[in-house]
Amino acid sequence: MKNPKLKRDILVEISIALSAAIGLFIAIFVCIRPGIKFVAPSVNSFFILKPQSVTEEIIQDYAGVERIYEFDLSEAPSSAFRGQSLFVYLRHTSALLELEGKTSISTEETLHRWHIGRTPGNYWLSLKLSEEYRNSKLRITLIPVYDSVRDYEPTFFIIDREPLINMIIFPQEGHLLALGALAVAAGIFLSLTALVLGLKPKSRQLVFYLGAISAFAGFWKLCNLSIVPLLLDHLGQHKAIWFIGIISYMLMLLFSLRFLTLLRRDGHNQTGIACCSFAAALSAILLTLQIFGIVELHEAAIWYGIGIVSLHFLAILGQKPSKSELLWVLPTSIALGADLLILLRFGSIAKAPSFIIWILANLFIRGFGFLHIAVRQERELEVKDEELRGAKMQALINQIQPHFIYNTLATIHMICGEDPKRAMHAIEDFSDYLHSNFDALAATEPILFKQELEHTKAYLNVEMARYAEKLTVDYYTDYITFSLPPLTLQPIVENSIKHGLKKTHRPMHIVITTRAVDGGAEITVEDNGVGYEPAPDGAVHVGLKNVRERLSMMCSGTLNIVPRSGGGTVVTVFVPSGIQN
């Protein structure tokens, strides 16, 4: 394939299609077969230990209750003391485990060794059993930290670690584990792809933010599953895992709001930007209050979600929302609301699939669709660049007419005998003029006005060498700190000379002025010629047409032509401040 850009585009589209197909296959498969097991468990390989007594006491701290579970380990099967462990999953609950009245395990919060927040996170409390514990008395004291987990009843398993994962946890959470991992992997892939491909700013932002939303939604889901702290229990960072999850939740909603502001076709959603700024400030304040122990993010999570969703709706007010905005706000609010209701009821979103499924659907349908459109737009932009270059070439062809070159060379030849020094200057000016034209042909970005002015002066010096005292020029160009498309000023001046001086052969005076105006810079070219006349028979003035098109395409600038009082023409060029230096 000879065209490397076309080859790159095809490879990108193939990778997008394969990624979407694989992702959808995995998502459908794990939903259909959530109980898939990697290790076949042995029969009767676990035992649920029942407490002999449960004592509940009212306390002042935390959720206001303390439960004491007492066990007689002699009731456990003999196989339990040959390498099995006691496992109990706890959510936001402090624990104290005592064997024969001696403390064996305690959480940091029970011993009042405070760090960030009151919660110990979600974790598995475990005790390795051995023969010495066969007839021991076990006492476990549990203190829920939040009201949402006050009524949570834990199950006490005597089991090996691998069967615990494959028999109990994985059948219940395997599909959510797969969905969360898929959301993280696909989201990171999409965000990195958006950055690597070098897309247009808006396309890059849309793809990046949607990928980031998916990745953070995946982290939020994973950090709330019971299987994750068990898989990572060797790290001992269950509290950090929970905080990573809650921070991912906040960033997910914040990026969702930012993504919404980019969906408006015109790209100007000032209300949405203000909502984003407020949401970012609110997130920073909540995190700061959490660090100082003033606010608990677990308790604020629901209200934070309601507040950010409200900002989503506020962001689309002020003008009629587009279809894309509504298709993001409404389903996102419903899916998130369903998950938050589960969080409110059970104190955990471990079994809440709504939001992660909605985000994955957007990732593969909308996200990769954005990427496909962006690649196609890049291809179209390359075609437009070629067309722009062709227009510039045509502008040069129309400007450097053969008769101008012949006439200039004839003028130089004539003055060689009269004034060799003047002829030398004319040759230098003519060389500078030609050189500037060819430099402008290669330029694809706006250039400094100073460069354009020097090019125009070189052209005018050549013309003044030909017409001597019949042509005078005044420059009022103190303001030069801006940029503009190349070959903007010189064709306007050339047009004045062509239609004013060359047709009438009467003296011409040209005034070039620059000044700063509100929103950009303004250039005026004023002459005392015959005045601007539309081209006959529906034709157009090619030079000025090319200038106007290049101003519009390269910087959204404008060119206006009006008659001058007392005869002549005033041409005004406006260059927006977006490309000023």
C-alpha cells in the first residue's frame, strides 16, 4: 500500500472493530455464564460456623451498636484444623478477634490508631486454624462504622482460600469482576488511543473523557467487590482499596459532567463549564474534609451523586438540549440512581450492575464510534489541506503574472544605464519579493505580520522603481504583534495598483494602517484610485477572492471592501485574536 496515512487509518479501524467485538463477546459471555470456575472445588470443602451466642450492646460511637459473637471451635469438623482458615467478609466494620480471652487480631480503628477516615474499608477477616485451636473458645467483636451496614449479618466460613474464591465468591461476582476489568482495560485503551492518534482537540477530548469515565467506573466497581481484597490480601491495603474506589466514583461523575459539556455541537456550553468548575471545587472540598476527619465520603457518596446528577441537568439548561446531550444525561442518571439505591439499602454497590453496563455500552458503541468519526475527519482534513494548498498555489499563479515579471525586468534594464545603484536596489527588492512568495507557498500556518509587511514593502519597492513619483506609500503600522495568513496584505496592495494606477496612470497614494481592536487586529489599505468595481459578467477578482478564502479557512478572519469618500477604496481586514502572538 503506497499511502502510509491510508494504511494507518485502515489499521486503526480494524483495531477498533476487533476491540469492540472482543469486548462485547466477553461482556455477553460472563453475563450468560457468571458461575464459571477455574479450579474445581472438592465436595464438602467448606463449613459454616454458627455462633453459640450473639450479644448486642448499645454504644455511643460509630453506628451505635456493638455485636459480640462467641464460638466453640470444637463444633468445627476435624478437617478444619488441617490447614483451613476461618474467613468472614466485613464491610466498614471494626473487628476484634480473641482466642481464649487473648487478642489475636484487631483492626486499627478498634485500637483507636486513627488515619484517614473512620472506616477500615471492605476486607476479609481471617484466622489460620491449627490443632491447638481444636477445643478453643473464639470471641469476635464487630462494630459497624456506618448506619448503612449496621444490620449486615456476616457469614463465618471455615474453608481454604481457593475454594472460597471459586465456590462462593466467583459465582456471585465473576460477571461483575469481568465487567469491571473490561471497563478499566477498554477505558484506558480508548483514552491512550485518543492521545496517541493526535486527533482534533474536540474529538480527542470526547474520546479521552469517555475512556476515562469507563476506566474510573471500572475501578469503582472493582474496589467494591469482595473478591478484590481477597485476591490482594497479601498487600494488606484494604482501606486504600476502598478509598481508591470512592475517589474513582467522584472522578467518574466529574468527567461525565465534563464529557456532557463537549456534546453540544457548537462547543460553547458556558453553563456546563461553570457546573464543572463547581463540581471540581466540591470534590476537592470533600476530599479535604475527609482528610481532616470532618466528613465521611461513604456517608456523602449518595448526596454527592445526587448533586452531580443535578449539575448534569443544569448544564443543559439555557438552550434547547441536543439529542446527544439527552441520550447521555437521562440514561446515566437512571443507571447511577439504581446503583445508589442499592448502596443506600445494602451499604455496598457490589451487586449493582446498572451503571457499569451502561458505561460499557457507551464505550463500545459511542466511544469507538467517536474514534471512527475522528479518524475519518482527520482524513477529510488532510484533503482540505491539500485543497487549501492548491488554492494558495493558484493565488500565487494569479499574482506572479508573467507580464509583471517581464515589465519589472524591463524597468530594471532601463534604469541600469541611468542609475546603476537604483537598479541594484530594484533587483534586490525583486529578489526579496519572489523569495517571499515561495516561502508563503510552503507556509501552512499563519505568519507574523512583520514578515507579511516586509514582503509587501519588497513588492511596493519594485513597483515604485517602475512608476517613480507616480506611486507613494505611507505606513502607520506601529501595531505588529499579531499573525495572519501569508499573502494577505500584498495581494490587496497589488489590487489597488492594478485597478488604480495601471488603468489611469495618474499618481496614486496608498496608506497602510494597523491597529488593535476589540477581539483582534485590524488592517486597512486605503487608496485614492478609481474605486472598487465588481468584476464584469459574474466574474470575480481572483486575488481578493483567494485572500478572503484563506482568511476564513486559516483563522476565521474577514475582508471588507468599501468606497472611499472623495474617490478610491478602503479595504479592511480583521484577524481574530485567536491566532495573535
